Amino acid sequence: MGLPPYATTGQRIWYYSFRVICGLILFFLIAPIITIIPLSFNAQDFFTFTPEMLRFDPAGYSLKHYQAFFGTEGAPWTGLIVGALIGLAVFAALFYWRGSKNVLPIIVGAALGLVIGKMWGIEGTEWMTPLKNSLKIAPVATLISVSLGTLAAIGLSQAHVPFRRAIMAILISPMIVPLIISAAGMYFFYSRIGLQGTYWGVVLSHAALGVPFVIITVTATLVGFDKSLTRAAANLGANPVTTFFRVQMPLILPGVISGGLFAFITSFDEVVVVLFVGSVGQQTLPWQMFTGLREQISPTILAAATVLISISVVLLVTLELLRRRSERLRGMTPG
Amino acid sequence: MTDATGPIVAADGRPLKVSLNRALRREKLRAFLLILPLLAFVVISFIAPIFDMLFRSVQDDITSRTLPQTVVALNDWDYTGEALPSEQTYEALYYDMFMAAEAKKHTALGSRLNYETTGISSLFRQTGRALDDVGEDVIEAMEDASAAFDDSAFWAGLFLTEDRSAGNNAASTRAWASTVSNQALRLPADVYLSNAAEAALPNAARQYAAFAMFTHTVDEDVPAEEDPWEAVWMALAQDLTAGALTYDGPETADLLAAQTAVAGPMAGFAFTDAFLEQDEDWGDASVWGTIQTFSSPYTAGYFLTAIDLELTPDGAQAVEDDVAIYVTLFWRTMWMSMTITFSCILLGYPIAWLMANLPDRSANLIMILVLLPFWTSLLVRTSAWKVLLQQQGVINDVLVWVGLVGDGSRLALINNATGTIIAMTHILLPFMILPLYSVMKGIPPSYLRAAKSLGATNWTAFWRVYFPQSVPGIGAGSILVFILSIGYYITPEIVGGTKGVFISNRIAYHISSSLNWGLAAALGTILLVVVLALYWAYDRIVGIDNVKLGG
């Protein structure tokens, strides 16, 4: 939609002012997130740009909030380096052995090793312990919702499922019910059965919250899945388990992974339910941020926020790559 | 349906219909087995908690559990505003309260009833402390009459027996004491309540059994080595004054001596007076009215409170204006959610239109700008707004720098409704843009061109041709944003102050601070019903299966 050469002055003015309005709205969307990134490098404990920062004076910037976030306890560097090297080595060996040329998994492995190395042996620090708790809860919750969710999505995509709509409504309900209600109900019920304030209580509640995302993404992927492939596999003598792992799973993997990412983010970002179902021992990163925001707001929160923004950018890119791969597999052009 | 030629048969000789049916059944079963683990998981970890909450919003058995005999005695009493209940009721209250105070359950009931009538909490607490003093002179008279009463073993010998044939396990006392103390009480193994003592001294036997069970189960002591509660002494004094002593055993002489000794003090004793002496509020009929009103194990009281009514002994009434907050809060939640939804339409529509009409490459770029906030942690976005909206924050600094506001009159953008609306519009905007975009993508641009070539102005073409086709997108986005915003908790809690909070914040307050779980459950139930109704509408308009997750 360009501007035609015969456009009148009024049309021109409208065209450009519309663009400006849209620009302002996009600015409204992005600016708050972008602004806190430079603010997190503030050398002062202020929440606004100091004159030094506006002059781009290096003295106005510092990494001290990051230092406070990552902590100086223990031997962070040793842990970091050893963890990264081990992660790199393990994944490199694994992929050399598998004969893959893809370097991405090796980078992911090194990053994982880095994180585990950093987390190793951390106890009682203000920000790292919550991060460690988040990293202990989210993967387990994701694993539960992805494994059960994928099976159920395959079941739901069969031709004849009795009560399909009712089952679907139940499985999607954790996404519909407001979090505060889920949190209240889980708090009451989990106190009754002794799960309130335990690690498994939090994991189970987060897994339940992640289920709808897995169900939605995997069923959407299965819509494009050619059923004759499983029949062909069965015809060639494969049993259902082999068919699942060798034929169906590789094809729906992008959907499963993106469902898993959604579930992971849900758990990693979740604060309302963990606030009620968890106890101090399960304090997660969002919980720590929430407490920090409500009680005494310290600029370290901005450093934490910047780290989380980086993580979400990485996840967004991963999802986009997965979507393209999935569309390529289904024979569409990536859009 | 077979006819003369017989049914069509499959290869294995069975009728084809049967064979097909069997295959279908197996397929259904397999699909169901695949779904079952997840279904069971979600039902246990999510659906059951929701039902628990629904149940809690009407459940209110604390009064009938803590004061079971009192509640029964109150059945014969009608609240008139003046008359007090009978002496039997006060007597039942004494024994119920004594048991509850030993188990430390009376304060919980006091706090519960305090939600309804202020002052009951302290009344219960004080009474619980003072119960030991009830009938002091009666007990002293018994102690003076025989030294045997100061011997713990004497009581045990009187009421307990190890002979199974001469005793029973005090089932009714056990049920009563276990209910009041809210734990499973029992007599020690191979110890029974003496049938002879129970026949002659029914009240005392009952109270002693309760004492023995509690001592054994909770304190983990031997009853024969512990001094019985004052309630047991009082029960014995009541039994002794009730008539001639029929008990025949080694303790008879001591009991007879006590019978003579208590006759005097008991003649002038009434539980009613004893309670009124402890606290004159026990002479206030409205306290009794409250106990009676909340004596049923199920109540509509929490729901009434949630809509600013209160359950009084005279029926449901509106509460005073200065404590009526919930209807206001519900309206505020609705009103603010609508404002947020409307702002989202206003800001989302141009962006969605731009994305739908730009070439793919530029549209993708904008899509990334929309998805980045969508994918950023909620806490990050909320903290960004908390930082930006402060009086000394970036936005006020910029406004002062530009000269729009003076340094002294910085805008109050946070801790009020404005803060909540700005922050939540930002947070929920992607949920409006995405459905709008997917609807607009399906509107052929040729329609607009056709309208214009037929002579419509730009505005008419948009308003009469394009806009009506984009209404389903607005509907879908609006319901989504509205549903999400009425249940929001985190953002209002942080940027809302006191004037910008939602009903969710009140629910959280009642769960974690005021501990009025029943009211929290009732408020939650109302909110849930609203959300489900809206969701049902959403399903009718858009369909659950069309829920898109960010591209």
C-alpha cells in the first residue's frame, strides 16, 4: 500500500500522520522494555537517567547491579568455566558421535553447562538462589506437561474420541481460569493433601498450568500430520511404539518443542500460583522480583529484568526458527 | 438386521458390522487411554482444587464442629433480640468451650465469628482463659470433703477399668471430643470406661473419658497420673446433686462426703451466672444470635458478604456504607477492565491494520516488535512501568524537561487507577493485536478498492466496508483482553496502590493476610462464574480451537 502519485494533499497528510500514529503506538509497546536496559547499567541507585548517563560519560555507567544480581559468593568463575567446558565437551562428543554438522546444539550445551556451573553449590544468595529454584522447577514441570500433553494430543487427534469437546475444555481450563483463582484453589486443596509449601506442589501446579499450551500447539501440528504415514509404517511391520518414535515424533517435534517452550515460559514466568502454593524454599526469580517491587525496590531488579529480556529474545528466535522449519516440512513457504 | 441372505461377513467369519464396531471400539479405547493420564493429572492437580474452592465458599462447619452440643441446645431457642438461651445451653457451652479451649480451637471459632460480629474474638479468648475459674467454690468444697479427689489415680480408678466386660470404649464421647478438637482421639489401649461409673455418674464419666482421651492422644501422658480438668469436677458435682448416689464401690465413701459438701455451693450455682460473671457479653442476645446464625455447616454468608450484605440473626441485610467495599470493587474491576479493553482496541486497531496491509517483510518486522513484549516476562514489564511512572521516573523527567509540567507538580501516574490502566494496556495489547491481525489478514484489499471505485470516500469505504468485516476480530480480541484483565493480580498489586486494585487483590488479601478463606473462595467463585460466562461467549464467537499463540 504505497501512496499513489495522484493522492491529494489531504490524503498525503493522513497517510503520514497515520504512519506517525502507528510509530508512536509501536514506541509505546517497545520503549518501556528498551528503556530499562540502559537504566540497568546506571552507576547510581536511581531509576532515571543521570546527567552523566545522558552525556555518555563512562563514569555514569557500571555493572554493579549485575554484580549484585549474579553475586560474588563461592567461586563463580571456576564454576562457570568448568561448567561451560564440560557442557561443550559432552555435547560436542555427542554430536560428533551422531555425525551431525549442526553447531547449534553444541552452543546450547555449552550454555547449559555454563548455567549449571554457575548454579552449582549456590546457597542463600539474594538473586541466584531464586534463579536456581526457578531452574529446578520449570524443567521438571515442562517435562511433565510435555510428555503427558503430547500423548493426550495424539489421542485427541484420533478420528473417534468420545466427549472430545468436554475433554478439551477440561484440558484447556488452566489457561482460562484466572491465575488468582487457580492459585486460591490450589492453595486450599494442596494444604488439605499436604502438598502446599513443597517442591512437588509447585511443580505439579506449574505442570497443570503448562498443559493447555502443549495441547494447543501439538494438536495444531497434528492437523498437518499425514495419517497415512503411520499406516504405512504399520504396513511395513513397525509396532506402534516404533512408529511413534521413528515416524510421528520427528515430524511433530517442532510443535512439541514450541509447546514445551510455552510451558517452560509459563512456569519460569509464573508468580501468582507459586506465591501461594510455594514456601520460602521454592522462592523463584519472579517471586523475588515481585517481593522486590512491592517492598523495597532496588535497581538490581533492572539487571534481573535485562537478563530475562535476553532470555525471552533467545526463546522468541528459537520459536521463529521452529515455526519456519515446521512450515518447510509441511511444504509451505516460510512466511 | 439380518435377512434371508444373511449378514455380510468379514474375513474371519464374523458379521462385518460386528467386526467394524469392534474395531471402532478399540480405536476409541486407544484414543481414550492416550488421553487418560493427562486427564487424570489435570483433574487431580487443577480441577479438584477449583472444586475445593467452590466447596469452601459455602462450607462453614466451624461453629457446628467446635460447639456441637451448644448448637443442638440452641435449636430450641429463637432469637428475639432480648431473651437469653436456657441454662442447658450455657451448660453445653461450658463443656464444649472447655474441650475446645484444651484443644486450642476456640480462638479459631472466635476469629471466624468476629467477621460477623465484632468483639466475639476477644470474648472467646477471654472466656477460654477464665473457664478454669468457673465453679471454684464447688471444686474447693469437694477438695475439702475428701483428700482422695486430689489423687489422680482415684479418678482413674473410679472411671476407668481394664476389664473389657465391665467397660465400654465411650463411643459417643469419642465422637464429640474428636469433633471439637478436630483430631482422632481415643482411650489408651486396653483401657475402658467403667459401665458402673457411667450409669451412676453419666456427666462426669463423659467428661473424664474426654479428658482421658485427650491426655492420652494429644499430651501423650497417662491419664491416671494427671489431674483431671475442672470440667470433670463440675460434671461430678452436677451428677452428685442430681439425686441419690447409686454407685457402689471403694470410692463410695468419698463420693458421699463430696455429695454433702457440694450441696451448698451447687444450690446457688448456675452456668448462666458463671458466664455472665466472666464477661457480660454472654448476656448479649446478639452474640447468641450470631452463633445460631452460623451454626449450620453450610452458609450463604460468604456470598452475601461478597455482595456487601451480611447475614444477621434477622436475615440478610445491607452492611453499613463505610464497610461496603465489594460491590464497589467489582464495579471498579469491570470498569477498569473495560477501559483497558477499549484502550487496547484504540491502540491495537491501527497496528493490526498496518500489519495486514504492509508487504510481508515489513509486516514481519512489526510482528517482532509486537511479539517481543508478548514474550517478555510479565514481571519485567511491570517493573519497567513501576520505574518509568514514578514521580522521579523517566516519564515525569521528560515531561518536566519538555516543560509540559512544572518540577513541583509532577504527575501522579503510579499507585492509582491511571498507573494500572497504562501498564495493563501495554501488557495486554498483543492479545488484541494478534486476533485482530488474523481477521484483517483475511479481508481482501480489493473490497476497499471496489468501494472507492464506486465513488465512496476513504472514510465511507473504511467505515461501511472494511470496519464491519473486522468486527469479529475486535470481538475476539476484546473478550480475550477483558477476560485476562478482570483476573489480573500482579500488575494492579504493584502499580495500583489502593485506588487501582482489582477484586483479585482482595482475594489474595483474604487468603494470605486476613485468613478469611471462605470469603476469598466466595469472591473467587463469583469471578470464576463471570470469566466462564465470558469464555462461553468467546467460544460461541470465535471457537476454542481458534486460540492462537502468538503467530
